[in-house]
Amino acid sequence: MTKSVTTYYAEEIVNKLIQEKTIAVFGARIVAVEVASCLMGEPYHLQISRFIVSQVEENPTELFERPVIPLSRAENEISKNTLIVIACMEKNLDEITKSLHQAGFYNLLPLTFECDLWSYLRGNYFMEYSRKNHKKYLKLEEELVFVKDIKPKQEVCIYTAKCHVDKVLHEDTSQFSWEIPIQVGAELTEKRICAVCDNTGDNISEKNREYCELTALYWIWKNIQAKYVGLCHYRRHFELDEKQLLHLSASDIDVVVTIPILNFPSVGEVYAQDHNEDDWKIMMEGIKKIAPEYTDTAKSVQDGIYYYAYNMFIARKTIFDSYCQWLFPILSYCEKHCKRKESTYQNRYIGFLAERLLTIYMKHHEEEYKIAYARKHFIDN
């Protein structure tokens, strides 16, 4: 039995936002575009009076036909009681907050790229987007309530990708004690931080600099047998508990993904802004040559507004295996034809492309698989 979704994520915040009616947004880059597009749509329908930036240089003069103004002008043009939504990357939040406080603005709502609240708010937007397009949006926690005949042993193995160069975290993560840590890129260092390493058995550990957490994905595919398997990150976790894992073991859910990232005007255009456009073209070429039946779906994702990020998902092992059998030949094609990047970050292009490939694969099978959406918790130090 499937329950129809009647509740929004973070309903208390949603209700407060709707009551505001008119807001200002601090930011004018990709995150601000995504946040503004979401908050102007359903279920929020907010009016944005201004976009505020620290300096107007290298920023557009307007967004969505609203002016982009410096903070010095905002002090005179905007009421100090106005809700200002801060749309930025995590690393810039403290400085922006300090500047707004100095200007006399204290009614602030931070929606940084990774933060949990932004994930929930865009989840509500995507929920309405799905309804409008006659697609199901299944909230994992609601689906699991209906599961009966719970088995005494849960059969879900979720691995957490960790690396020897990870940042030290100060948040208590004991609620995720059911996760299985796996050291990725273990072949590239003698330091050991996990009992499970991705350089044992059949593995591609040495490719970790380009493949990121996908070396763990490959290792799970080749070395683990369980009813359900999944992957998350040391700073990004599925909001699940032991009881829900038992329910998932006994459920009819095929795949669990996180609330998707929203990209405006499209996934393909934002990828070209953030990364290397030629890599995207090579990926599309690889799909056409290796899995041509997915070409139309790939174009749909390219022109669409969402993708499933972080290579985080849980799936029945049979589906997990089928996905990996499809994924890695395409990634090998990309690795062979894409140029190496000077930037360490951009050289993780295989991992970035795989996020979009996960979306293509799941979208192609969305009528076949029962896909549920899970909340993600990001640890921000």
C-alpha cells in the first residue's frame, strides 16, 4: 500500500516562509538562482524584491527581472525587518552573516548549498514538480510505516566512504552506527583508517583521485552480497535508524535516493558552468555508443532541472549490480577520452559525471522500479 504525500518537509519553516510573502535574497550566483527559482514556485510563491551582493562587480545587474544591488544600497532600500535568505556556499556564510549584521539585518535564513534545510525546501518544490508531471514522490519514512511482517534481522548494508585526508568532524555521529566505514583510495596510501578498505578483492582503488567514492561503489558491487546495499559519505548520511532499516529489509522499495539537486536553467547548462563542457559531451557520446537505448533519457536529464547527487543511493543488490554493469563501461569511455585536469577538484570529473549518470539510469527505469526519497544529513563543521 502506498500512502499519498500530504505533508511537506520542515512544515513549520514552510508556513513561516509563506507568511513572509516578500523576501530579499543575498547572492546572485548558481545557488541564489536555484534558491530563488524554488521559493518563487510551488508551494511557496514568494515575491523577491531584491538580490543583494557584497560587490556588484562580476555579478549580473538583475535576476528574474529583479535588481541586483550592493549591500550598501540595501541598507537604505530594504526594511531591516525584511527576511533575507542567504543563498551561498558554506565557506562564505560566516562572512556574509557578519556583513549583514553590521548593516543592521538580523532576520536571516541561511540556505547554503549543502545544508539540511535547503534540501528539505527544494524537496517540497520537487514534490510539487513531480505531481505536476504526474510522477510519484514517495517519502521513504512514510512508505516504511506501512511495512508489515518485519524480519528479526535487517538485510541492508550501507557503506560510508572515508578517506585518510578527510576533515576532522566534531559532530556526534553515533546515530549512524549501523553504517559500515570503508576507506577509499586505500591503494594510494599506507595509512589505515577503516577495517574495510577498497583495495581488497576485485577493486579499482588506485583510480580514487578521479573516481572519488565510486571506488567504494565498485568494491561493493564486486565483493558484497546482501539484499540491499548502499553508499553514503563521511559528511553526508541517510537520515535512517535501525528500525527503519528493518522495515526497508521487508519492504517492496527497490531504490532509495536523496532529495535531488535543482539546476536552473538546466542540468546540462549548470554542469558546463561548474565543470568542463567537453566532458559532458564525451559522456553523452559514450552513452550513445555503449547504451544507445538510454540516449533519449540522457537528453531529458540534460535538459531537465534535477539530478541525484553525491552518488548516494540504496538499492536491491540485483538492481545495484545492473546499474554498475551499465555505469562503469561508460565511465571507462569517459576516462579514456576526457583530458586530465590541472585542478585537483576538477580532476574528480568521473565522480561528477557519475552523479548525472545515476539520474539517467534511475529516470530510465522509474516506471519499473519503486523509488523512494530519503532525507540527507550534512555534517557542517
